[in-house]
Amino acid sequence: QVQLVESGGGLVQAGGSLRLSCATSGRTLSTYHMGWFRQAPGKEREFVAAISRNDYVKSYADSVKGRFTISKDNAKNTVYLQMNSLKAEDTAVYYCAADGAWPLRLNGIDYWGKGALVTVSS
């Protein structure tokens, strides 16, 4: 069973930064492609960023390109999402995801974390 545990969410002012972490277990990072999705209040869950299991490919939503960076530390079994220049519209619950297929698709994710709330005040 794959477990994904997010941390690092919180309240930040517009223009600020936060780093989300997703702790995994076992061989998750070498087995699955990893990603981040988010769901804002009243909206559908949407793709944010993904990284392939071999680290060769990264993908970003247009809305976060140049501001967010996905990375992972295989020794720590952790995936990160560095979020800079945050905007009010980035406010959402951020979910870590693991999937055996690339690219990651919302309706095909194998495993989800429980989410971490990020609130950006304007």
C-alpha cells in the first residue's frame, strides 16, 4: 500500500513562498511518477506539476510555470513543491499523487494524499 503524507501548507501573504513536502514510503519514488494537484473552493481538482520516476521529465500547468518547482529526494523518499511569488488564486488544498502512467491524469491517479491547505492572503 502506497502512503502519501503532505506537509508544509499554511497561510502566506501574496508574493511570498512556501514549500510543500510529500513523504512516501518504500520504493514509491522509483516505481511511480509523482505529481501535485490542487482544488480551490468551489472548483474542480486540477493538475499543478509532475515529475517522472526517473527524474528526466517535469511538467507544469501554465498557471504556475516559472513560479513553482517540483523536485524529489530519493534518499528521503520525499517529493517537494517549491512555490514562489504566490498569488491569491493559488489558494487551494494541494494533493500529492502517485501514478504508474505518464502523463499524470486526474481521473487515472493510483494513489492520493489527504491534502495540505495553502492560503494566500492578498
